[in-house]
Amino acid sequence: MRSNFDTMKNTLILFIVLLSSSFFVSAKVSKAETKALIDFYESTNGTEWVRGWDLDAPVTQWYGVKVENDHVVEINLFRNNLKGVLPASFGKLVHLRVLNLAFNGLTGELPETIANLENLEVLKIEMNRFKGALPASFGELSNLKELTAFNNFFSGSIPESMGQLTKLKVLNLSSNNLKGAIPEALGKLSELESLGLFENTLQGSIPREFGKLVQLKELILANNQLDGEIPAEFSQLASLEILQIQNNKFNSLKNLETMNTRQFLVFDYDKGDLKLNFKEIDFKKTRVAETKFDDDPDQD
């Protein structure tokens, strides 16, 4: 009886050991990906992170790193005191699906090699100190569903190539130094649900192509230098719930009257000479704010 029990116990222990060994073998990350992670760690002051990496431990044990089928598929280092720049070798992490580096102190320009991350679905780099132009190569991230890069120091224009990101649901480039016209190509993002371009120095008219964004629930264009008329095509935005267009230089807001505003939750715009008639707004549930420019002579 005792002998049988010991045999079963030993068999169980052996099974556990073999299972553990199999797990560590299957979780082995390639040298190229491991080297890219180490480069990233050293380039972003890893020794000062809130939660660091033990480089002698397996990659599977590194904080914020997720491994599947021997490949790094997720890095989540939100608010972890990262400082420094992203190295070019970061582009070797080609199996990444999620990259969250938000709320850190990262600087410099985004490397062009970021275009190699063709499996990327979520890219969150907001609340850092990135500068320079948004790479035109962003358009090659064809699987991207969410891109948030607000509160950085990006400059230049919004790349036309972003119109190629047809799976994108969330795009937020607010509070940067972006200038120039809003690309018409953004009207191709038929899956887009949230677009934030707040607080840049964008100029020109809102593209008529925005009327094709029928899934759009949130459109924030406030605090820019946009002009012209509100496109008549805005009447097609039947899903829109939040619209903020205040503090721009529009010539006319008349076409706002044609919108289906019944479902609006937030509606902020500049008060013009013409009193607009929003017959379908439910003022019991909608926050409506009329604003004026600081230099408006009629301002109290």
C-alpha cells in the first residue's frame, strides 16, 4: 500500500517537473526580440523604472510583458517612469499587438522602424514628450484599431497615410503642435468611433469626406484655426453623441441645424451672428455650451 502511494507520488512529481520544463521551453523568446527589449530597457532608463526588469530572469517574468507562442505580443508600461527615446531596434518586436507606454517621460522622435510592427492593434503613447513629425509610415500599421498620442509635442501635418488605417476605431492626436489641413483621407476610416484633434493649430475647412464616418460617436476639433463652413455632409453623422468645435474660425455654422442632434450628449460651439435653431436637441440630457472668442466685442 505504502509502495503504491510512493509510486503515485513520484509519478505526480515527475509529471509536474516535465510540465514545468515544457512550459519554459515553449516560452523561450528569440534572441532578436530579447535584444530589442534590452535595448529598449537601457534606452529608457530602465534602472529607474517604478517596476523594473530582472534581465537575468526569463522574459516571461518581466513586468508588463506578455508572451504567446514564443513571441512578445504585449508591452504595458503605463505610468512607469520611462525616460529617454525609443531605439530603432524596437521595430524588431514584429509580433506586438498591444503597446502601452502612456503617461511617462519619453522624448525624441518615433523611429521609422515602428512601421515594422504590422500586427499592432493598440498603440498608446499619450502624455509623454515625443516630438517631431508623425511618421508617414504609420499608414503601414494596417491592423491598428486604437492610436492615442495626445499631450505630446508632435509637429508638422497629419500624414495622409493615416487614411490607410481602415480598422481604426479610436484616433486621438489632441494637444500637440500639429498644423496644416486635416487630410481628406481620414474620411476613409469607416470604422472610426472617436476622433480627437483638439488643441492644435490645424487650418482650413473640415473635409466633406467626414460625412462618411457614420460610426463616429465623438468628434473633438475644438481650439484650432479651422475655417469655412460646417460641411452639409455632417447631417449623415447619425451616430454622433459628442461634438466640440468651439474656438475655431468658421464662417458659418448654419449646417449644424441639419444634423440629427437628438442623441447628442455634449455639444459645444461658437456663438455666431445667426441664432441657430436646434429643434431636436434634448436639453434635459445634452450639455450645450455656446462660447465666444476672447476678442469678440460682444463678449461680457
